[in-house]
Amino acid sequence: MEGKVTQIQTTTKALEVKGKREKKNHEDCLSKMENHSDGIEREVSEYQSVDAQQRRALKELEKERRRLQDVEAEADDFPSMEDTERTITEAQKELRQLRSALDSSKRSSQDVNKQIESAAENSRRASERLGKMKDEKQHRLQRLFAKNESVKTAYMFIHENRKEFRKPVHGPIAAEVQPKNPLYASYIESHVSQSTWKAFVVECSEDYNYLFREVRQKRKIPINIILVPNGRLEPMTRMYSDQKYSVLKQEHGFIEYLDETFTAIDPIMQALISKHNIDKVLVGGDAVQEALDRKGLENFICAKENGSGLMTACFFYTHRNSSHKYTYSVSRYNGTSGLNTMGISPARVLQSGMDPREKEQLTQTINDARETIERLTPELNNLKEENDKLLSQGKPISLRIKDAKRIKSDYASYKMKLKNQREKVEDAEEAANKDNGREKSKRIAQIKKLIQLSIKSGEDAAKAHSEMMKTLRVLTGVKMSEHGLSECLRKLTDKLSEAQAASAELLNHYKQAEADYNEKKENLRKLLAKAQEIAPREQWHERLDEDDMPSTIEDVDDAMDDAESKVSSITDNPHVMKQYEERKKKIEVLQEKLDTEGGEKDLKKKQLETKRTKWESALQNIVNLVNGKFSTYMKEVGCAGEIRLYTGGNESRENEETENLKYDFKDWGVEIMVKFREASTLQVLSAQTHSGGERSVSTIMYLMGLQNLMSSPFRCVDEINQGLDERNERLVFKRIVNNSTIPVEEGATPNDHCGQYFLITPKLLPNLEGMENEEITVLFVFSGPYNFDNCLDWNVDKFIADKKRILSQRTEVDNGNSRGKKRRSQ
């Protein structure tokens, strides 16, 4: 029994494999038949459209012929081409004659214009030279620089490092003084020392120390520096009272004080007063000599007004074209006055730098140029009028040529248009005369071939289905036998009866399917006979294969219906169509649900896209504002920079990926692009490419660009200036001060302010520009083991007392040591 069961199981497996293979063969045949049916429908559609295409081609031919007639009618609108060519030739000849006359007139105008421009250029150069000669300050600087190289070096250093000074630096003094006349220039020059004329004036001690250290100590260049605190002119106290000064002017011939004989800015004036007391020196005229000889000027000018003794006096005067300086000094020993006189030479440092002969020559050059221009201008105007007249004569001729050329060009375009239209008519005629009968025959042959293939596929499917049913029947019997053998021997008889009953039922099914098949086969023979009558094989043997086929659309439909009926009649499983219908309904429900959800998804996607577009536009505007400020700030430090919006690199992706990834905002960011060298290009700021100082400069300038876009009570940065070189640190500090001390405008809201800015740093450079700003506060934070635990421990009086006590103890120790040394020496 067991051997028989094993044999049955082996047979069952072999039958299952065979059944699957025959089922697949059946499904393949059905698929081929469906494909042939689709091809038949397609060919029928093409067959029906042949006549429609013919009708459309005829209509298109008629339309193109009407267009050709319209185009041919346009030829009457064009004049004769020979007349047009003759018009162009005659007009060009007249135009050449006018151009010859116009060129001659233009050459004459250019010659006259060149003479006028040459005269104007000579006048301009002479005027510039005359203006340079009048610049007394530059002349004095050049004379000083020629004789004193150290003054020139110091002056260039101050000019090149002007930003390093806290306040203005003036000088040399000789270049800043403007005497009223050459006589006064000689007085001032003789009274002031040469070292003072070469000195520079500063307004604060920090600038004094910086200039002295950089020029005198480091560069070993001799320089004289005068400090005038804050550049202010102190109130002057005159040496003589108003009453005595009035007597000196009216009776003794004095005119004014020496400080009134020239003009200078307040720092220069204060420096001369402090160094040489020019506010106490008098200046007089010819009458002073008479006062010295006859009126006792010496005693009067040296006497103190309170009668307590004599005082020093100094004055200048000119007598008979000779200038003198008188200086009375009082002896400290006996109180008597001593006189020192000195002749005054013409000024050399303060002398005027203009050469009268050269000035006269330059003036004459300017006058000659002006006369030349006035003489040639009418001639130039006449030539321009002649040119305008010739141009006005040439305009009608040019218009004639232009119109004739336009007609010629339009005629060429017309000929091309006519040629193109004739070609279109030929194409339309070829399409309209196409052989439709041949095309129809070709389509019918293709339809018959597809019908034959479809019928053959149906027959193959029926054969495959028969084989599959046979195998299924055998397999069913074997499985039933296997099931019976696996049951107990007690139920073997009952199982055998059930198997026989099942076999009988299957046999009935088979007989019924075989009868249906024979019936369909008979119908098929009839259809083939009818097809032979409609399309005899002898007539269509070249286009058909060996079998006959139907020749009309109705026969094709009938054959297809018969084949489908035949296939449907041999279906073995009645539950397949039911499952198919249920799944089809389920698919329709799911498709409807998918369409609804897809619509909602599209609506939400549109809403999200609208919000993203507005947000991205606003964000891009902010980035553009920051980029403008950042680029300007980087340019101030001699570099270049840009701020860009990075959107995750979606621009370089494919369209489908971009649609899915453009909402991934975690990949978005801001790119800081910088360039610190002329030969390099803009690069993204990174620790791998740029140094610490470069990153610090870029970061602070980026923060400065962001600062004005939002209000904040305060901002704080820690050691942002560390790692910077001196130049960049000064520029960065200046930018921080400018952005953090912006005054609040009138009518501003409480939020319209730049906020406080805390810069935490262990050190700052000296002489930083902006430290004098009143809005800046410097806070020193002291920490360490030697600092006070409490602020109340700060007691200045106690510090002084302790210092005195320490000094006294040190003195006593020193005295004791000295006495011990004396005893040892004795």
C-alpha cells in the first residue's frame, strides 16, 4: 500500500507540472488573440480614414490655388524694375556729387575747428600754469623740500598716515602763513626762527607721542613738533594798554601788531604766539624814525605804565626803503635797557613764487588764444551753415534711393513668396492625386491577415484548453486516489464511489465542452465557405496566406464574435468571472478614492507653493540687503565679498527630484563668499581655505550687514579682533563704531535704534579712530588675587600715608648704611 501511495504522489507532481505548462500555453494563446483583435480594430480605423484624408487633400488643394491667384495678382502693384534701377543710379550719382562738396566743407570745418581747439588748449594750459604759480603754499613747500629733505620725509609720513592720528596735524608752519604783503613777509620771517618755520603743530599729546616715536625715534628723522592743546587760540593779553597803544599809533607812527600782518589758522597762530610772542611786537612806518630821533620813543615804549621800571620792547619799521628791527631788553642786574638793531632782508621762505616775466608771457598767451577763437568762430559758423545746407539737399535724394531700394527688396520678397506658393500647390496636387484604391487594398489585406492570425490563435487556445482539461481530469482522479489511499482501508469503498461520481460529472462536462467545440468548429467551416464566396482564393492568393478569410467588416466582426463565444464556452471555472467582476468593482472604488485624494494633494501642494514663493521672495530681499552692505564693508578693507541664498543645490537636479526636494528646507542656508587676494576668485568662507584672521574679518562684516535689519537691546562679541593684523583691526573697529553710534532720528519709535554693542577684548591698539566718540565707554575689568574684595577698600588717603611711611623707612635705612660706611672708612 505504501509503495502505491508513493507512486501516486510522483504521478500527481508530474501532472501538476504538466497542467501549469498547458495553462500558461492557453493564456499565451488568448493574449495573442487579443493583440490580433486590437490590430484589426486599428487597421479598420485606418481603412475608414482613407476617404476622409482624400477629401481633406482636395479642399487643401483648392485653398492653395486661391492663394496662388492672390499672390499672382500682387504683381500689378509693383512698378517696372528697369525704371527703379534707373532711379537708383541717377540718385546715387547726384548723392556722390553732394558728398564730394560736403567732404570738402567738412575738411575746411575740421581745419578751423582744430585751430580753435589748439588755441583753447594753449589757453587752458597757460591758465593752469598761472593758477599753479599763484599757489603760494605749494611754492613754499617745494622750497622747503628742496633745502630740507627731513621736512619732506616727515610731511609725506603725516600725509600717508593721516588716519592714524586722532586729530589734525598742521605744518610745516611756513606753508600755513599768508602775509599781507612782501614787506610784512620779511618782518615775520626775520622774527621767527628757521626751526619754527619747519615745525609741525599737533593738537593732542597722543599725536605728539606717536609722531615723535614714529619719525624721530624709529626713522631717525629730525623733526620739530609744537603741541597746541585742542588747536584752540588762547585769549591774548596785549603788552600795551589801549590808551598807550593809541598814542603809539597816532604820535609815533605805529600801524599794528605783528600777529595782525598775516593770516593763519588758530593752531598755527597760537604756536607762533607761544614760541615767539608775535602778539607783543609792533609794526610801524616812516614816522617811527622821526619818533626815535625827536620824540623820545625809546623811553616811552620801554616805560611801564605803572612807573615801576622798564620793560622789553620790539618793533619793526621801514624808512627810506630800508627796513629795521629794534629790540630793547632790560638787564636783570642793573635794570637798564639795551638796544639791538638789525637790518631786514627780503623774505626767502615766505617770498612769493611768481616770476613776473613768465606771468606776463602766460597772460599774453591767453589773450592771443582768445583773439584767435573770436576770429575763427564766425568762419566756423559759416562752414557749419554750408554743411547743413548740403545735408538738407541730400536728404530728398537719400529718401528716393531708400524708397527705390525698398521697392526692389519688396519685389524680390514677392518673387520668393510666389515661388513658395507654387511649391505648396504642387505638394497639394500630389496629395490629392494619391492612389486611394491601392491604399484600401493594402489595408484590407492586412485586416485579412490579422483575422487569420486571430482565428488561428483561437484554435490554438481551444486545443490548449482541451489538453489542459484532460490533464486536469487525470490529475483530479489521481489526487482523489491519493486521498483515498491515505485514508483508512475502512473508507476505501466510499471514497472510490465518490471518485467515480466525480469522474462521471467531469466526463459530462467534457462531453458538453466537446459538443460546444464541435458546434463552433462547424460554424467556423461555414464562415470560411462564406468568405470563399465573397473573396475567392484565386483572386487574392498573392495577398493572402494559404487559407481563405472574410472580405467585409461585418464578416470580420462575426468571426471575432464566434471566436470569442467559442473561447467563452470552454471556460472551466465558473468562479473566475465572478472574482473578476468583484475585483474590477473594487479597483474602480479604489481608483475613485485615489482621484479624490490626488485632487486634495494637488490643492494643498498649490497652497504650499504659494506660501513658499512669498517666503522665498521675502528671504531673497533680505539676503540682497545684507549682500549690499557686506560687499561695501568688504570693499572698505580692500577685499571682495557676496552673500548668497543656498537652496540645497536643487537647481542641478532632475525636474522630478527637484519637485520632491525643493521643500526640504533643512538643506537651505546662507553662503558667505569672500576673496582676499586680487588673483583669486570668490570662495565659500571655510576653515579649510581661509585663515583665522580672514574668517574674523568676514564674520564681523557679515554681522555688521545684519545689524541694521533688526532691533535688539544689545549685542555682544568676544575677542573678535584677535588674530587680525593692525590695519584690519583698525578698519574693523572703525566699522563697529560707525554702525553702533548711529543717532536716532526725530519721530522714531522706541524700536528704531542701533542698540548697545559690547566688544569684549583683552587688548586694543593705541590711537584707534573713533575712541574720542562721546557714545563710547571703556570699562576695565580687573581680576586676580591682588584685587580688593570690596569696593569700599579703595582709600586714597590711606595709600598716600602708606607710601610716605615706606619712603621714610627706606630713607632711614639708606642713612644708616651711609653712616656705617663712614665708620668703616675711618
